Amino acid sequence: MDFYKHSDNVEWKQFEDESLLINIETGFYFRLNEVGSFIWPLLDGKHSNKEIIRGIVEEFDVQTEKAKSDFGSFIKELLDEKLIVIK
């Protein structure tokens, strides 16, 4: 079971239903939509993928398979940009 947490070099600011992340090491900005903004605080090293996906399904009324697929793509992108790390 994987757990992810924010990279130490990321600053985060939430605005209404969106969030903005910046990798202060690379200067890369990353904008999160409403779903990404829901997920981001849960990437604290304490919530499992299963817990986060269950939360997405409940909060946004989507099918579990769709939530799993979208979550996987989102995590890959965050890892690629060094915005999160595996705990």
C-alpha cells in the first residue's frame, strides 16, 4: 500500500476550488482543479491510496474505477514533477 507526501520543496496556496503549487527548487508551477485540491491535503503520508480514492468517490460521485484511473494519472504527474514523494 503506497503512501505519498508533499515534497519538502513545494509551496502550496488554495484559492476557492483551485490550488497552486510551486516547486521552489525548479520554479515549476502546477495548478490543481477542484479534485486535485481535494486530494492534495490528503497526500500527507498518513492517508493510503485506498482511503483517498474512497474519498474521491464519495465527494465527487464518480465510479471507483474512474477515480482509481484518474488518481493514478494525477500521482504519476506529481511524482514526475517532484511535487510529492513516496513515504
